[in-house]
Amino acid sequence: MIVADAYPWLKAAHVACALLFVGGIVAGGLLLAAGRAMANQAAAFATVLRRWDRIVTTPAMLSVWAFGIGLASAGGWFTFGWLQAKLGPVVA
């Protein structure tokens, strides 16, 4: 079982990483749209997007998974229907 003082910190880290992940996805979409408008600078946009994805978005996604699985296993939530329903779309 998780120490009671650690749970809010783990939950906050999970939410913060989820925000970073979603923000990275949205930033990638905006950067791709801007790159399409400026076709002569598309290579520069692709380089920036690839770097951002490698440095921010991918580690944030892995952290969301790690913190989420840690919270669910510590809370014993894998048998609950709400978590199984949530994991279906997440895994897909």
C-alpha cells in the first residue's frame, strides 16, 4: 500500500505528465499546420517537432503510464470496472 503522504504527490505527477503529453501532441499538430503554411521552412519545422517529441512528449507518455500503473497497483484498482473501462481506450 502507498504511504498516505506519497499518494497526492504520485497523483500530481501523473496529472502533470498527462498535461505535458497532451500539450506535446497539440503542439505537434499546431507545428505541422504552421509548417504546411510555410512550405519553404518545412524541414526546419520537422526538425523542431522531432526534437520536441523525443525530449518532451515521449518521456511524458511513458511517465503517465508508469505513474498510472503504479497508482492502480498500489490502490488495488485493477479489479474495478471503471479502471478496466478506462484502460480499454487507453491501450487501443
